[in-house]
Amino acid sequence: MGEEFFDVVDANDAVIGRAARREVHARGLWHRAVHVLVFDAAGRTFLQKRSMTKDMSPGCWDAACSGHLDSGEDYDEAAARELGEEIGVTVEPARLERVMRVEACAQTGWEFLRVYRLRHEGPFSLHPEEIDRGEWMTPAALTAWMRANPGEFTPAFRLIWERFVEAEGYEPGDGRRS
């Protein structure tokens, strides 16, 4: 596998250049990433525990799928590609529901994020170099776990989940929508 290259973007998420992954992360350059929240029919969300070999947030829990945009790629294409690479789900980009956009900040690792939702029952084929394991969890259980042990989750996922729960109207005690 060759070196990855990302588009470097400005404060408006407009492409201003291109750089190698290691340079982007080392210099804290603004770039782009996607996260996909996968839910089953029962309303549970699938989480991945990141491999200990990951350069960012190794061993932390994250959304079912997350990854960078390759240089020249758009958000929708990246989300569909990452689903295939990380959890073995083949989907057309148009099937993904756009949920939110998150501005680049320290908590996202200076990534502009697009967050998607997908309903899928599994099974999944987890990429062993990317993911140690996966687990289904109710929104209420995830919210409680995240509040009790925030360090077990990637910073970006904590931010995404907090905003998602608020936008969806989940009740803190039981996970039901209000």
C-alpha cells in the first residue's frame, strides 16, 4: 500500500493543496473525513474498537466506520468506500443519509467531518488492520458509557455522538426519542 495523500482545505472547506497523511497530521493541517453511524432495525448502533496499530486514537471506540477522504474524492464517495474497506458493506453513495457536518477543530483532529447514517443488520467483515472488534449498543447504553468513560472513545466520535443525540431528541435515561 502506497502513501496516502489528502486534500488540504481552508477555513471554508475549499481545497487549497495536497499533502501526505503523515504531513497533514504532523502539521495539524485542515483536511476531510467521514463517519458513518450504522443502526439496525432495533435501533442499536454498531461501534468499532480501533486497532492498536492506528496512528490516531488506537484502541478507542468509534463509529461503525470512519476515514479520510483521498485526494480528489468527495464526501459521499469516501463514505461508501470506507464502509466497504472497514466493515465489508457495499453500498451506493445515494443510499447513505447525510446527518450532519462538523467544522474542523482540535476535537476532530482538524478534520471537516460529514456524518452519515445507514441502516444495516450485518453481518460485517471487519478489516483486521483497522478494527480489533465491533459491538452493537443501544443509544442509551452508549451515551451512559461515554459519559462515564469518555477516554475510551475517539474525541471526534464523542463530539459527533453528543450532537447526534441532541439532534435526534434521545432522552438521556432511556435512549428513546422525545
